[in-house]
Amino acid sequence: MTRLQKFIRVLPFLGLFILFSLVLYGLHLGIFKSPVLLKNFIHQFGQWAILVFILLQIVQVVIPILPGGISSVAGMLMFGNIYGLIYSYIGLIIGEVLAFLLVRHYGKGFVKAILSPKKYEEFTDLVGTNDEKKIQKLLIWTLLIPFAPDDIVCLVAGMTDISFTKFLRIILLLKPWSIGVYSYIMVYLFEHHPF
């Protein structure tokens, strides 16, 4: 194996290490407690702010570090309602796909590593549903109902027989609705009852 091949193999791990370091730094600073603090933190990155925001959205699906909706509100505050939703959509779709594929590859061990014991219990209750049509309906309903645990259902989908194509089609079509309704409700709550 050449040095270049070794470097290419190490590159994803290096990227994850840098990203997790940024997340830990953000936790230390307390930026995940409020949309305004998160917005101010991401704005520091200047022209890279959009990329940092999208990466944050990806990470928060796979490793739930944020209270629900804070990042979407921050995105709308930073980039405006339309662009904030678009950037949230891009990051969350990539995150959902990544989570699905990681669960499909590593199984329950991966899920146990990223979820709290309470969330893991919810996950195991849902995994009993291996019927493809039932999991499709469950995924559709959790994406249509604001504040439903769609991230957990995406993890569950990775443990079932649903095809990746069907999973992708459902989240691509319904995630904009889910993000839009959820984000606008959170922005309204934030504006009328600041965190």
C-alpha cells in the first residue's frame, strides 16, 4: 500500500476527529444551550459557516448532542428562513442516511453506543417491527408529525428489511415538511419565549 493510499484511508478518521473535537469544544463553551449562542459560534467561521452548520446537522443526527430544534432555529437565524431550512435539509438528510447505513452495518452495538439508555429502550421496542410495510408507515408518520422521534425511527429502519432506496425516497420527500413545520414552531417559540 502506498503512502497516498494510507493517507486516504486515514483521512475520514482525521475529519471525524476534528469534527468531534469541535463538538467537544462547543459543549465546553455551552454553545448548544441556545440558538443565539450557536449562531454566534458558527458565524465565527465566516465563509465556512455554511459548511460548519451542515456538518453540525449531520453530526447531531448520528450523535444527538443538541436539544431538539436548536440547530434548525440557529440556521434560520443565521441564513434566513429559506436558506436555513435548505442547509438544515441537506445536513439532516446526509445524517439520516449515514445513521441508517451505520446501523445496517454495525447493528444494535452502534445504536447502544450513541443513544441514552431511555432512548435505547424506545429503540428496542420499535425494532420488534420488522415488517417492511409497517416500518414504512411508521417512518412516514414520524416524518409527518412534528416533534415525533424520526431520528430513532431512521435508526430502526436500518435494522429492518426496508430497502435503502425506499428509505431514501421517503426521507427525501417528507423531510422538508418535517424540518419546515418543526423549525417554524421552534422559531415562534424562541421569539416568544426565548431560551
